[in-house]
Amino acid sequence: MTAPPDVATATLTGPTRTGTFSAVLFDLDGVLVDSEALAADVWLRTLADHGLPLALNDFAHLAVGQTFPNVLLRLSDLHGWTPTDAFLPTLEDRFNAAFGSLDAIEGAHATLEALRRAGVPFAVGSNSERGRLHMKLASAGLADLVGAHAYDPSWVGGRGKPEPDLYAFAAAQLGADITRCVVVEDSVPGVTAGVQAGATVIGLLATGHAHPDDAAHLRAAGVRHVVTSHMQLQQLLGLPTST
């Protein structure tokens, strides 16, 4: 993907460079770990096995950035499909098997290390179920860096993205004012959550799975800038870049 024209020369204003923002809040899937293609494959195989074959593009359009309950609601609304009793247990088992071996997105480890060296607190806010959230971080080698600051919707009464609660809660756990936080996201629901919470949101499209229209959709949802690598993110945040 070609970098958006504002990436290389962007000058961030407001709480968007080291020393002017209080904390960075990261989405997980597609931002720190390369899990979205695996997740889509599990969903599609399991849906097909339970009577609803879908094309990848059709599924991705309704599922990216959503919680499980929201995906099921959208499948019901769009396709009139209701899961059998066996569907969710099968889906859970397949997810747990798939996420035992995950890669961190290139540069993600370096971004977190640079924030830690700079003394900037950070957290993860993800729609993933709590056990899988921690499994993904551990599998990708990021658990020690993130530590206890990995939050899922169960911390806020199940109100996942696009509701703002999860990012507001994560900021509070870091002792940070959400309006002085940067949120890094790759989906419209996640961007919506960050913007509604009051944060400055940066779009990161770094997995190679992005659709050509994704950057435009993120901008329409309210991101300040879109970057296509962790190195560009580090530059945008005023951090020493990885090599």
C-alpha cells in the first residue's frame, strides 16, 4: 500500500507528540498482533460448517473491530442466520487453537519499547475476550511489555467498541486524562470509540490486509492521521524509530 500523502511530512498538533500527550492506548488485532486473517478464517470455516457460507469480503465488512455479540447480531440482521447451540463452543475452540501461535506486527515491539524508554505509559484496549487477549499478547511476545494494562469489554460491563467506555477506562487506569491520550486503531468501530472518548486517534494500516478504501473510512470516522507502519507511527509520535 502507498503511504497516505500526509504521513511523511505530518506535523502533529495538540496532544500528539512525546511530551504533549499523557499516554498511548492501542487496539490489539491489526495494530499490535497480526491476527485478523486468522480470525476471519476461523469465522468463515465455522460459519460454513453451520450453514452460512460467506465470502471473505462480505464477512470482513461486517466484522472488523466488532465484538462477538455484535458480529452475531449483524449476521442475523443481514442474513437471517441464528447460531446453533454448537456454534459458539466450536468457534471458541478453534480460536483458542489458532491464536496459540501469533506474530507481532513488524515494529510493534519496538514501538512499545520506545514508549517505555521515553517514560510514556501505554495500554491495550481490545474487543477480544479476556483470555484470548492475554493469549495473543503472550504468543506475540508482547505480554511482558504491556503488563497488567490490557483491557477487554468485561472491565466496563461488556460495553466494547464502538462505545467509548473501554478507552476511557484504560486511560483512567494509567492515571491519564483521555483528552491528552493518543489512540492507535485500524477499524472504524475502534476509531469511533477513541474519538467519542475524547482522544486523538491515529489510524494504523500495517498488516498488508487493508482494503484500498480503509484509509478514507478511518479519516471519515475522525482519525488525525493514517500511517502504514510502526516506524511511521514512531516518527509521528516523536519517538526514536526502530531500524
